[in-house]
Amino acid sequence: MSKSYDVVVIGAGPAGYIAAIRAAQQGLSVACIDEWKNKDGKNAFGGTCLNAGCIPSKALLESSELYHRAQHEFKKHGISTGDLGIDIAAMQKRRAGIVRQLTGGIAGLFKANKVEGLVGHGKLLAGRKVEFTPVEGDVEIIEARNVVLGSGSTPIELSVAPYDGDKIIDSWDALELDAVPATLGVIGAGVIGLELGSVWARLGAKVTIIEAMDDFLFMADRDVSAVAAKEFKKQGLDIKLGAKMTAAATTGSGVKVDYEDGNGAQSIEVDKLIVAVGRRPFTDGLLADDSGIQLDERGFIVVDDECRTAVKGVYAVGDCVRGPMLAHKGSEEGVMAADLIAGEISEVNYDVIPSVLYTAPEIAWVGKTEEEIKASGRAYKTGSFPFAANGRAKALEQTSGMVKVIAAEDDDEILGVHIVGPMAGELIAEAVLAMEFSASTEDLQRTIHAHPSLAEAIHEAALAADKRALNYPN
Ligand code: FAD
Ligand code: NAI
């Protein structure tokens, strides 16, 4: 007799594994199928995020930033270190250890929540049946009252620069380099290009980033991207804007990259080239021809606002559906799908999804940029506060950047908060919570912030929106 579950989830990334756990917490019987295999040949839950994305990149960002600060900042504190060195093997061992602990943690969470974790390939058939091909053993057909598809995404490959896993590499390979390349090229000054470019630049690589757009960080507020561009330049990242790569060819020693910019045809030679031009939804082998699931023209699974596909009882969440490709967005969709399956009312507030770049300084925002609000025609006011006037930032020796709050002129509702500076990725949580509750700048102004803290910069920026900043001239 075939197995049957209330919910079968395909994909154990942050969208799928969270959907599985939430569904189990709702008292439903749940199986979660995942086929991820790491470079050591071992299967692991956690998807891109835990194995090859969010977590390993942040581990390396931390190591490389500490190294950079020890080199450039410790002297100011009166700390001398003697000869400073970096052991890349030890750094990578720490990264791999963190990944192992967290992915093992998901297996533990599955057990604790009575989710059956199934290792292998899942394929949705017609009639809410799932074909499960285990890593070992025979193919099984599983009956599911509901299915959640969370198959994630994969790096886009450029035909002019196909990956060879050695010199022309994707973000996963770039996280697992065992030596610092003397010269590193990156195609794309997006989130991955800037985070991984920063890692290897801090460790000593000469990094050149080639970006097709004319505007730096075009998705961010202009005030934020201007500060960030200046800081990254100071750190030695050579970012070429309005530059279109035309060809990349491996040579004996590295890669020759041809591109065109405002000055005509250019060429650079680098030891390694990371291609980070975005990701595409991954649905290879996921859907039987008669599954009834529709893909849009870019390959995303078509869903409504509640992540329902065209097939009753089948949901899709995370990177394989529309919206920003972010772990926390996928997880919240996973929670929503599980709650809807359990018969509850649930929704995701797509207007308040925070974005964070874990560079130094960090960049984080939620809501609309000033440019978007201006274009909407709504009257607005802004307040900014620089970290240079914040005591905690001074003590941290991290005074670059600022907080900018944008609010509606008529009812004072906060429309966007943009931060570039220390711990921006942590600070943004206050702004997300405020916007989730439709707070006004007055609400932030009247909220007591601990002193001295970086969060005081948010308080002061909210005050500045009404020209009432207390620790900076209005
Ligand atoms: P995934 O994490 O891709 O997981 C999908 C899983 O499904 C995989 O394990 C895959 O093997 C499995 N699967 C697919 N098809 C099948 C099938 N047919 N059968 C069985 N299993 C299948 N986001 C952030 O929010 N913050 C960050 O700091 C951040 N940093 C990143 C850094 C890098 C270098 C990269 C590449 C990405 C980063 N992201 C970050 C993006 C984040 O990783 C993704 O948004 C997130 O992983 C998407 O989750 P998901 O569950 O939809 O898909
Ligand atoms: P991205 O969309 O952030 O950036 C890609 C960049 O490449 C863009 O600036 C684009 O203009 C440029 N580009 C595209 N084609 C090009 C070409 N042919 N030549 C030169 N430039 C070109 O994508 P990225 O950095 O690959 O990241 C993928 C996804 O992973 C992101 O969308 C993000 O959601 C997620 N991610 C999130 C992180 C975070 O939250 N901190 C960290 C890393 C990734």
C-alpha cells in the first residue's frame, strides 16, 4: 500500500522546511522530500540558504571583516598584534562547521516535530500524487492531500561565460575557494557580487566588478547607494558601471574578460571570475507533464497572493515563485501555506519585506525608496541621522552611513526606512515592526531607545522628519 500524508513538501530550503514544520505543528501528518547534495557528496537539508547561500556567506563575511579590522582598526584602539595572518583552511573549516551544525539542526527539528524527512527526488504527478525516488531504494508513489512545492532557485548561467567550476565559477564555488586569488573578477554588482567581492577583497584579492546598469545598487534608495558606493571604493572594490561583458575565455593562468563600457571595448585578466547576475527558479524534473502546474515566461511557478497554484491543494513557496528571492520571504510563505492548509486565515505582508546586504557598512531597507514615493505623487517628508553623530557608532569605530526615514506628509505613516551603517541588518527589524503596525514617525519619536545604542539613530531620524532631531542640527 502506498504511503499517504496530509502534506508532502518538496524541497527543504527555508521555504519548504518551515512549511513542513508549521504543518506538523498544526497536527497534520507531513513528509518533506529533499535531494540537496553537498560537495563532500553528503545529503543535507536546508537548501541553498544553509548550504550554499545565506549562512556560509555570512560566516566568511564575519571572518574576513575581523581580519580587515585587525589590520586597519586595531591600532587606533591601541592594540598591537604582531604579524597578522589568515589561515584560509581554518576559516573554511569554521564555515563548513557552522553549515553542518545548522543543517543537522533541521534533521533534529524534523524529528522533534514528527516531520518525515525523505532524502531523494520528488516529482509532482497528476491528482496530488508525488513520485519519490530515494537516494537508495525503490521509487515510491506517495499520496498527498496537499502538496507544497519549495524547489528554490539556481544561479543564472551566461552563454558568454559558462561555468567550468574552476576559473569561471558560481556563488557556491566562490564560497568554497581554498586560496585567495590574487585577482578576482565578478560579473554583477548585485547582492552576491558585493558580499562575495567584499569577502575576497578583504582577504587580499584585487577585485574588479563589472555591472551592466549605469546606476549603482539601482534597487536601493539613492542616498544609501551614494554612501555605499563611496565606502566600497575606499575599500578598494573597483566597480565598473554601465559595463556589459561580451566574452570570457579561460587562459592557461586565468580568465580573460572582455566588456564594453562608455569608453568602448575593454579587457581584463583575472585569476578567477565569479558570475553573479541573478538566480532563476529551479523546477527541473519537478513536474510531470500532466501535473497541471503552470510556469510563467521566466520559469516561476504561477501562484496567487496566497501561494496557491492552479491545482487545488497544491501550493508553491519561496524562490520558485514571484517576489524577492530571500530566505525570510520564503519562510513566511511556508508558514502561510501551512496555516491555509490547516484551515486558518493567513497572509504575507509583501509590502514590508526587509532587504539586507551584509557588506561593511551593512545596507538595509524596508518599504519604498524616496524615488518610488516621489513617482507615486504622494506628499512625503524625510528625516536622516548620520552615524557620525551617534555615540555607540563612534565607540565601535564605525561612523560611516546614516538612517533615513520617509513618512507621509498627511498622516505621518512611515513609508520607508533606509539604513547604511553598522549593524543595519539588525537595526532594520525595528523599522519592519513599526511598519507592520502602520506606525507613524511620532510613534518612533515617542519610543524610548537605550543610550548609547545604534538604534538611537533611528529615533533621531524619526525626530528629524519633523525637524526635531535633538543631537544633530535640523
Ligand atoms: P532553496 O533554499 O533553494 O531550497 C530548495 C531545496 O529544494 C534545495 O535543497 C533543493 O535541492 C531542493 N529541491 C529542488 N527540487 C527538488 C526536487 N524535485 N526533489 C527534491 N528536492 C528538490 N537570502 C537571504 O534572505 N539572506 C541572505 O543573506 C542570503 N544570502 C545568500 C547568499 C548567497 C551566496 C545565495 C546564493 C543566496 C542567498 N540568499 C539570501 C537567498 C536565499 O538563499 C534564498 O532566497 C533561499 O534559499 C530560498 O529558499 P527556498 O526554500 O525557496 O529554496
Ligand atoms: P542580483 O539580482 O542581486 O544582482 C545581479 C546583478 O547583475 C544586477 O546588478 C544586474 O544588473 C547585473 N547583471 C545582470 N546581467 C549582467 C551582465 N550580463 N553583465 C553585467 N552585469 C549584469 O543577483 P545576485 O547577486 O546573483 O543574487 C541572486 C539573489 O540571491 C538575489 O536576488 C538575492 O535575492 C539573493 N541574495 C540575497 C542576499 C541577501 O539577502 N543578503 C545575499 C546574496 C544573494
